[in-house]
Amino acid sequence: MTSPVTNTTTKLDPGLYIVATPIGNLGDLSPRAANILAAADVIAVEDSRVTAGLLRHIGVKRPMQPYHDHNAEHVRPALVARMGVEAVALVSDAGTPLISDPGYKLVRDARAAGHAVVTIPGPCAAIAALTLAGLPTDRFLFCGFLPPKEKARADAIAEIAGIRATLVFYESGPRLAATLAALAVGLGDREAAVTREITKRFEEAVTGTLSTLAARYAEGGPKGEIVVVVAPPGEAPPPSAEDADTALAEALTRLPASKAAGEVAKRFGLDRKALYARAMAMKAPE
């Protein structure tokens, strides 16, 4: 295989270089990204084993410094200091750094120290999934991973239910069905797409409503990195009293009456005080 590196002699100026790496197919590494990695004095990596494989692909060896959630606070000051005299490249295990990872703190501190910050754009799973989903892309919101616990997840979904934009989530296989079911409850049964193995041999985008997708994956989620894309809210008719009561009853199973009324009011655009009165009536003993 021909190495993507085209120029390994150019000395990089000191600073921070944010390098996007492939999300699956190694052929997606750009020549510019390969050259930056080959010339960097040190590469800050999530997992040195993953980045070592990428460096073998381009036929180079460079010093690596682990930089991730568990050691970032300790490692960051030394990396920032090195940027004054060395070229420090930042990569994630796959895709564009800073998308659903804590790399922004390194960028912030590098700028505060007066160092140059350069971006080398490339693959991003969220953007790639949008191109596969067949849903509106004129306005979208990247939501990252939803909380794993049921109540926190429902609260997070309620916060974004009224946003008129396509929503993009990252998810893992074991949690996929529960997340899809929670999205169907919190957002309504919107169109959606489940994309996985993007750029790899078994790349797929499965489309349908949130409830049908939840049923499809109820027996177990697929392997690989998963991106869920959900359509924006449609111009739905006003909710019926029965719809509001159903949503309120569900919310009361996990929230006090005031918060349940607020959640349903925000979701349906209804009067919070009226919903609170209804919630208290539903809670009252018969």
C-alpha cells in the first residue's frame, strides 16, 4: 500500500494541530493529515494502540502522549508548555477531535497561553450519518450521548423535544433499543435512522419510525459505533386531552406533579398551571 505521506521533511511551527482521523476506512485519512502526523513532535492520543495502527498505515513512527478523560487534568499543563517550542498533534481514536470528547479544554488553554491552534479537518461520524439518513440537514443539533439512567435520559430528551431541528445522537449497541424507545416517548414517533459501521464494509443506515426501530433492536443492539438521527418535529395537530393525560401519567411515575406538569407543558405547548391541576387530580385518591 502506498503511504499517504507526501512530505516528511517540512518542520512544523510550534503549536497545537487538531487532526481528524478516519472513522473506519483508513483510506479516508487526508494527505495533509498524514503529513502533520508524520512531522509532529508529539501526538496526544486517546489510545496509543489505536493511533499506532494508523501510524503504521502511513509508515511513520512518532512519540505519543496519552490524553483522555482520566488523565487530562494532569497531562494538559505539560502539553500546553510543549506547544511553545514543539508541534503537538491532537487526535481521537476515530473522527474529529473535540466532537463528544474533552479536547476543547486543551484548545482553550493553548489559546490562553498564546500558542497557535490549527485545524486539519476530515471525517466526523455525526456529519457522515446526516448524509446517510435522508432527513433534513438545513438545521441540526448534535446531542452526543444521552445519560444512561432512565430519569436523567428522559429529562435530557424533554429539554430538546421542542427544538425544530434534526437531532443527532451517539449510542452503543447494548443501549440502543432503550434509547430509541425513550426517544419515541419523549419526542413522539418521528422518522429516524440508525447508522453504523460508517465507511466500513458493512456500513448501513436503517430507517423507520422511532418505535419501529426500537422494536427492531429490542432483541439486542448491533455491534460497532452507532449514530441515531431523528427528524425534526412536524406540524402536528394540537394534542388531544387523552394524549396529554397519557403523557402526564407517564411523567408522574418518575417526577413530582410540578415537574411532570412542566415537562408535558413544554413538550405539547400547553398551559402549565392547567396541567398541574390535572396532575394533582390524577394523584388524588379516588
